[in-house]
Amino acid sequence: MLQGWIQIALTLLIVVAITPLFGRYMARVFLERRTFLDPILNPVDRVLYSLVGVQARENMTGWQYARAIFYSNAVMALLIFFIIMSQGWLPLNPTKVSAPTWDTALHTTISFITNTNQQHYSGETYMSYASQMLGLGYHMFTSAATGIAVAIAFIRGLTGRPLGNFYVDLIRTIMRILLPISIVGAIVLIAAGVPETLAGPVVVPTLENPSISQAIARGPVAHFEIIKQLGENGGGFFAINSAHPFENPNPLVNLIQLVALISVPTSLIYTYGVFANNLKQAWLVYSIPFAILVVFIIITAIGEYNGNPTINAVLGSQQPNLEGKEVRFGWAQSALYAVFTTATMCGAINSLHDSFMPNGGFVTLSNMFFQIVFGGQGTGTAYLFAYLILAVFVTGLMVGRTPEFLGRKIEKREVVLASFLILLVHPIAILIPAGITLAFPDQLAGISNPGFHGFSQVIYEYASAAANNGSGFEGLGDSQPSPIAIATGTAPTATALWWNLSTCFSLLAGRYIPIIGLLFLADSISRKQPVPLTVGTLRTDTRLFTGVTGGVILILGALTFFPVLALGPIGEAFQIAKGIR
């Protein structure tokens, strides 16, 4: 037990230690201060700017920035859809896989464009190397860079600067952050045992019967794996994602993945501190999601270490819950990975979330409901500061002071935008399609587990889509052809078609509506005249205000989604407890 807790603590210490180093570097990149990569990349930047047709100093308004995102994402979506549907006759297809169904291709396209990577297919059997590398892998860079660009534009607006230029931010993010780290990271992963090859599957005799052969899938995994984690993409090269020994062969690679997937969202808060010239406030803001993260890790780890009480009663001893987990990671690293991947909206998995105790189901769902622990790639940081704006407004009303944030008044427009982002869009994208699905469980849901757990399966799928996370509880008939539908004798494509199309709504609503709101919010604040500090100014860089912000986050999250949690993992926990009495 002690060893597992030590592993968790050391991982958290590494994350905290990296935060100021990486955060300061990203601040230098976006403040256009000199970095060690400039002599190499400045000429490349100028070529790319000329190709895109933008000036490096050309600033955009909030609407122009959002419009640039939509235009570029639409073009890239057409590209990825074409590659997937054409993979049957494109090169780099050693297994000769044909195109998937149109609805699977559409869902995959929207999923990867939105930095979600929710997969209703098995990567090694449904996608060619061309689709994995040129289609999905390329968009792992661009979708992640889009989220970081939005966060930087939001931070600029909060600190009174122009929002900048989306195309410049996109290029600088890819060329100076994602691509250099991915190159180095891929080399490290190859050295640590992750394969990188264009050769097809290898056929070997089985150990049980040498006369029977088995095809073992492989491919260009290492470079795919590092951007999957660093960009909070999460989509697996193989069906079982980072539980596969080729994606995550040993504890060293597991540690690299954990640090990579959380490094950008944690460090962006420090980047804000550099922009605002207020590192004290940055660390105080950082403490809010970090404290929630630690509590969630403890809750999940205790549940997995104690195991299933029903099974323990049969065994006559307490055993960790190792169902759906890799022995090489055990209960501690499985619990830590599940919390990290849903806290950061990465979505990669090294164990099956469907097999976790209700503690883990409660935490993973809560992470995707809050979206700020530490949230999506870039957008999580922006969400966190939207909560701060609401906390400023609430606190100002309580103490009778004019709400101000960083010397700028918070008025009706800012409060409406922040409330709309946090209180309306996310619940709508989850609860409405989930309600329709649960109203027709046999025809639409394809639930493999009845009762509270089946309810969690449905809610989790839409929460994962709306939060742009991509992980799944699994056990749903969401792939073509649907194994659940085949087993039950229903139409083999009915539930999968519904899941593909209905989650597209959640994917798009959860990604682009908040982006518009965040950019409009930042644009509105950036245009306000700064107000001089006085004795009556409500300071936001104090422990008291930080505590109030944490309370606002927990209260709003609990009020919005607690009924769902009560009908899912909380109800399941009571059900398990009742079963052993």
C-alpha cells in the first residue's frame, strides 16, 4: 500500500516542479521574447506566415479570432474525413482495411477536430497507417494548438492586451511547444520500448498451440503516443489505448505519459501569472484545481485499494480491485491515471474505467463536469478564470464593493457570458441527449449493465463528448457493428448510429460554443479602461478570495450535476453497501 501512495506523491511533486519552468517558457513564446529555438524557427515562421497570408503583428477581435478558428477547423475536418473515407485505396495500408461506415467517419472527424478523440472503433482494425498518421495524428497537433491559442488569447484579454492573431498563435504553439517536445518524447518512448514502424502486423505461432498463428498489430506508435498525451488528445493507436503493452509497456513510459498529459494545463496557469505580472495570484489560482485533484486521487485510490466488498466477503480477505487493470500498473497507477486523464480532458486510459469502484466513477464524472481540474487543453485554464470572474461578482455583492478583476470592472456582459459558459452550455450538451437516450434504452442506448451503472455509462459518454475528453465507461453499443446489438438480436447498426450522431452534437456544442463565449468575454474585458487601485478595491490575490472561488466552483458544480451523480455512482455505492449487509 505504502509503495502505491509514494508513487502517487512523487508524480505530483514532478508535476509541481515542472509547472514554473514550462509555464515561464510558454510565456516567453507568446510574449514573443527570445527563446533558444528562435534562431532555427524564426525563418520557418516567416515562411509559414507568408503561406497563410497573415502579418505577425496583426491583431484580431474576439469574433475575428473565433471565425479564424471555424474556417481553419472546417477545412481540416474535410481533409480528415476525406483521408478516412479514402483509406481503402491510399498507401500505408498494410492490412488492406476498407473505409468505415459514414457515421463512424463523421464521428471520428468531429471527435479529433474538437480535441476529444472519442473513438467508436478499434484503431488497429478500423484505421490504416495513413489515417492514423496523416489524418488523426496531424489533427492531434492542430486541435491541441487551437485550445492553447484560445487560452493565450483569453489571458491576453484578461490582462488588457489585444487578443492577438489566431494563425500566429497556432503556428507558434505547434512549432515551439508541441512539435519540439513531441520529437524528443517520441525518441525517448522508442528507447523505452514503444514501437515505431511502417511494417504490417507480425504473424507468430501461439504458445498454447504452435500450429495456430496469431497476427500481432503494430505500427508507427511512438510519435502518435507522445502527441496523444502532450496535446491532451487521448485517442489510442490500439483499441485498449494506453493499457496496450505497445502503447504503454512499462512504469517509466506510464510516468512519462502522466507528466506529459498534465504539463500544459498546469503550466498555463503560471503563464497567466507572468502575463499579469502577479505570480502570487497564479499560485493561489493553481492551488484550487490542485487541491481538488489531490482529494479526487485519494477518493479514487482508496476505493481501488479497498476493493469490492462483495468479492472480499467471498474471499474472506481484503484485496485491491484489479478487474480491468494491468498488473504492471496495479491499483495505484491505474487510479492516478484515471484521475489525471479525466481531470485534464486527455481521455487516454491505462485501465477500464467501467471496472472502477463507484468512487472512481464519481471522480471521473465529476472531473468532466467541473472541467477545471485542470481542464481541457487551454480551455480548462480559461474556464477556471471564468469561475474567478463569477467569484468576483458574487464576492463584490456580498461585501458591497464594485466587482473588479485585474483593475477592470466586471459588469453585466461579463457575468452573463461567464454564467452562460458554466451553467448552461455544458449541462445542455450532456443532459438533453442523455435524457433522450435513457428514454429509449433498448432502441438507442445499448447498455450492457442495468441499473445505476448503466445510467453512469450513458451519462459518462455524453459528459466525455461535451467536455472534449474522449474516454468511455465502455459497455455501450457504440461501434459499427454493435456487439451489444448483435448479442441481443436487434438491428446491428441502430445503437451505434445513434451514438455516433448524438455525441456529435455534444462534441460540437462542448467545443465551439464555449470558445465563442470565452473569446467574447476576453475581448470585452480587454476593451475596458483600467481602474486605479484604491482601499475599496476587492483584491483577488488573497487566500480568502481563493477559498471563495473554490467554494463557488464546488457549489455550482454540485448544484448542476449532483442529481446525476446521485442516480449513478452514488446510487451504485449504496447498492454495493446494501449487498453485504
